Amino acid sequence: MESIMRYFASSALLPDGWAANVVFTVDAAGRITDVQRKQPCPADAETLRGPVVPGVPNAHSHAFQRAMAGLTEFRGHPRDSFWTWRELMYRHAGRITPERMHAIARWLYVEMLKAGYTGVAEFHYLHHDVDGRPYTHPGEMSHRLAQAAADSGIALTLLPVLYRHGGFGGQPARPGQRRFLHAIDDYVALVDGLRGTYPRATDTGLRDVRVGTAFHSLRAVDGKEILEVLRALDAQDPSAPVHVHIAEQQAEVDDCLQWSGLRPVQWLYDHVPVDDRWCLVHATHVDTEEVARMAASGAVVVLCPTTEANLGDGIFPGREYLDAGGPARWAIGSDSHVTVDAADELRILEYSQRLRHQRRAVLASSTHASAGRAMLEGALEGGRRALGLPATGLAPSGRADWIVLDPDHPTLIERRQDAALDSWIFAGGRACVRDVMTAGRWRVRDGRHVAEEQAYAAFRDAVAALGQ
Ligand SMILES: [Zn+2]
């Protein structure tokens, strides 16, 4: 984009609610510089062809797993579980080369943009070559992900993952985990190197790559290591988001209790200063006290409802969390990418709560009676924090990251404002997303990504080469 652009929306969801006849001014860097309401359509403005909504942040992704979606839906063991699924995932991970990582991630990010996501936090642990040795450039795989994000136009928050052990109490890692492992110094050097390559934005955050920190889980990293890494990395960027997988599975809770006498979330809060830059991924199995501590701390709980349902994880106590007081922040992620659709994640999140409580509109709030609206607002704010993005919503100084819903889609006919959101999320899904802009550029028009064919061809070759 070379100059200032203006866009006219007859209906747009702004930070303080729905507004009519809005004119957005966007500068050459893709930043919104002005938002005017109740305006006639200026002669030089491009008209946005449906309700305009901020793009949704996807707060948890393992990109390479997209290529195995649908391959694990058979019973291979009398008690199939997360742990048998993990064996298949490890086998698949063993065949990912840097070229395949790029091809799979690029196609996945194209799909994400088409499905309403405009940013993604990549929880990335597949660092090394198949024999466990680092690539010549230790950040090789991370750079492939950054390239895929740049090719597709999605904003990326890279979360290089520290993985040290095979189980609680420092158990040795297994051969299937050797591509994931780092010594502490090597991990710190990796993150430092990535921060040098993708330096932190100081003003607007318009760059498309940010670098955060991630600890795989309390199974894979111990408390001393967490504190050591944070001490080393915080010198450079004390506000970068910190992600960890926590309490996804009941067996994980049982093992943690056996090892320490504490549940995983309890253990984390007792041993590490968890504050509002922490993102607790899954946090499925939590008791009343853990729910209260999470809500009060300002940490973001990252929920991945389609993956959690697919893996048989359990149900997060969503209503209890929101009622626990404190900021109680949460975000959504598509995690294993068994499906890629922001609407799917929000719908399954609400449905799991309905099945649990035998009620409807469980996640609606006192501010928003519409469950779709209440959830979207939650996912935007929590997602912004999880990705380390500086501004939320369609307001001056924010990025021009928006999606335009299709008013001609059968489920959106005559639907306005919150009714359009509910119809998109509960009835129409990703097919309701017509156009998508990130950083002031159109990435999706009429439901097609501008670089879709090329991305698909490379993905097809990668999947074919991977086999099953
Ligand atoms: Zn995960």
C-alpha cells in the first residue's frame, strides 16, 4: 500500500459497541489513524460490503499438526486417549522438515485468515533435526514459521518452547522428544537471536512478528528452570507474553499430585510469580481455589475447545471462572487444528458449558446478553494479551485488522449487529467471512485468499510426502 486509504462501513463493531456509517482512515503502514461515525460515504472511500468486526487472535497453534487432522479418529487401543494420540503425533513430527514446516504453516495461516483469525501465537517446540541435533541456524524452524506468516499476511507471535524432561520430577526425555530439547543456555540464546532478528516494536506494534516465551508444561520444565529462563530473558523484554500448557489431562493432574502433593495450577502459583502476562493453555482440570487464583492474577486462560473435545480432555469451568471475580481473562486457540474456524472454537466453548449446566447462553454476560458478542469481546481482549499486541479493536493507533461478514450468506440475511455475530458463530461458521484485511492489506476477498493456489500446491506436496 502506498498511500492513505479510506473505508466506509455501514455497520462496524468499535471498542465501545456497534456504530453506523463509519469512515476508517488507514495510513501506508496499515495503521488506523482516524475513525468517524455517522458519516456519508466519502467519494474516495472503498465501501466494506458487510458488518465489520475486528479480526480474532488465535492464541494457541502447533502448525505442523494441521497435516495430520482427521488421521487419528479411529480406535487403535481399547482405551484410546490423549496419550495414544500423542504417539501418533510424535511419529508425524519426526517427518517434518523445514520445507514441509513452511508449506504446512503457510497453508494453515491462509486457512486461518479465511476463517476470521488475523493473528496467531505459534507454540513452537519442533526445533531440531530428526536426530535431535540443532540445524546450522538454530532458529531455522522458527524462521520458516515467520516466513509462512509473512507469505500469508497473518500477524505472528512466535513462542519458542523450552522442553527439558519427559515427565514430572526431571524424568529423562524419550527418543520421540529429542527434536524438542534444549539446554537452558541454548534456549536463551535462541530467544535472544529471534528477538534480534524480529526486534520488539516500541510504538505501534505494526510489525508482524513478536517473540514471547513458552514452557512446554510442568512435565517438561521444572520450577528452577522457569525462574532461570525468566531472569535471563526479562532483562530484554519484561512484558513479553509467557505461555505454558497446564492441567490439560486428568492423568497429568494425578501425576503432579503424586510427585509434589499439589495440583499443576496450584503448584505453578505456589512456585512462580504468575502475573498478567502469563497464559495458561487449557487449564481444564482446576478446582475452586485454582479458579479463584487464576481469575485474580490477571493471567489469560487459553482455551482450545475443538482440540480439547477431540482429545477428550474435559470441560473447563467457564462460568465459574468468569464469576470468580478479578479480571478473569481468556482467549481461544485452534491448537491441533482438527478444524480451523474461530466460530467453531467459540461455539464449542459455549456448547460445552450448556451440556455441563443444562442451560443456554451460559457465557453471556451482564453487559452482553448475546452469547456470541460476550464471547467475541472476551476472545479479542484475552487474545490481544496472549499475542502481546498493543491495541485492541478498530480504533485510532490500532492495526487495520478486520473481517467483513457476508450479508448475503444464507444465515446472515437481515441479521444486524449482535444477531449477525450470533448467526456467524452458532449457525454459519467460517463461510460467513467474506473479506479479511490485515495491516491495511486485503488478504481475503470473496472468501478466497490472494495467494491461495500457490499455498495449496505446496501444502498438497508436503502432505503427500509425509504419508500417513
Ligand atoms: Zn498445545
